[in-house]
Amino acid sequence: MKILGFVGSMRKNRNTYQVVKSCLDAAEASDKNVETEIVYVADLKIEPCKACYELCSVKPYVCVVKDDLQKVLEKMVEADAIVLGCPRYFLIPSKMTAFMERLACLSFFTEMNHPEARHPLEDKPCGLIAVSGGADVMPVLKHLMNFALCLRMKVITLKAYPYFGVGGEGDITKDEDLKPLENAKILGQKLVETIKTKNY
Ligand SMILES: Cc1cc2nc3c(=O)[nH]c(=O)nc-3n(C[C@H](O)[C@H](O)[C@H](O)COP(=O)(O)O)c2cc1C
């Protein structure tokens, strides 16, 4: 079982990474067959969407812009589950916006011309994580949720607030309200359980 985690922060090894890592470590600890990988969106060469519709609306999951998008999509397709971690930068980092725009536009093939076709990420379990310097993480989580649903993935919900993902505000190690590191572990375990049982 492979779980692929994305870190949308422009900084390495900081809050977003730590919460994503906590989730992936818990997933690995819960089953010896789980392997994980972290991808920094900042390391990817991803251009903004050109809104040309040229290839993406007529051919399945290809884009005229040649950069790291295809490689990332292949990794996502191969993975059994995805974790999207993102900090609040007013809303989200511009690099993360480019990443999301480009992947979301690949859905134009199904949405505009082939509603019967199956999206390559359809039904893939997806965990959401958002951190901030102290402001509400809910707008970031809602944004990530829209994206995940647009890609027809299954967003894994939690019993603890904010329910459709893990949030962390301010110093994540001291956030006693949202308990990001603790809830990230629960999310990791739930992702593994979901992959095994396909119960979503
Ligand atoms: C350009 C930029 C904009 C930010 N905007 C906000 C914001 O609107 N609200 C907030 O609470 N924190 C904001 N932050 C703080 C980050 O959300 C916070 O430092 C977070 O921990 C960054 O994630 P990282 O530790 O993984 O890099 C901003 C940071 C940057 C660099």
C-alpha cells in the first residue's frame, strides 16, 4: 500500500511537513505493508493553467504545457491514497494554486465531453491538512476539499473538528484546540483502514 503526501508549503520541514509526516508515520505504524512518500509542491516545475482547453478537453488527462504535471499525476494514480497538506498564505501558496489548477483542468475531459469516462483518481481516499499562523484554517480546508471532490477523490472525515480534515493554528506543537499532530495520526490510521476495507 502506498500513501503519497503533498506538502504545499514553500518551507521545508516546518509545520505543514510535520503534520503531514505525523499522518504518514501513523499510517506506516499501523500496517507493515504501508509505504509513504512526501512530495514538496515547491520542488515541482508546475506552470499555471493557460485555460486553452486544447488537449485536456478532448484527450484523457493530457495538457499542452510540458512540465512536471504528468509525472505527478502518474504518482497520484499509482498511490492507494493521497494526503494534501497546505498552509494558509492569505488563502493558499501560489505554487499550490498552480498545482491545483492544472490537475483540476484535467477533469475537463470527463466534465465537458466524456461524462461516462472514469476519472483516474476517482474514489481514491484523500486526507486533508491545513495549518496557519493563527487564523482560521477552515477556508483552506474548504478549498482543498473542493479540489479533492473535483478530482472525484473520497475525502476522509474525522470525528474531531474541523471534521473534513486536520487543522493546526499557530504553534502546532502547542495547539490544544485543534490537536493537529494527534488528529493527523488518526487520519493516517483511517486512511489505511479505508484502503483495506474500501469502506467510504
Ligand atoms: C505569504 C504568506 C502569507 C501568509 N498568510 C497568512 C494568513 O493570512 N493567516 C495566517 O494565520 N497565517 C498566514 N501565514 C503564516 C503561515 O500560514 C504559517 O507560517 C504556516 O506555519 C506556514 O506553513 P509552514 O510552517 O509549513 O511553512 C502566511 C505566511 C506567508 C509566507
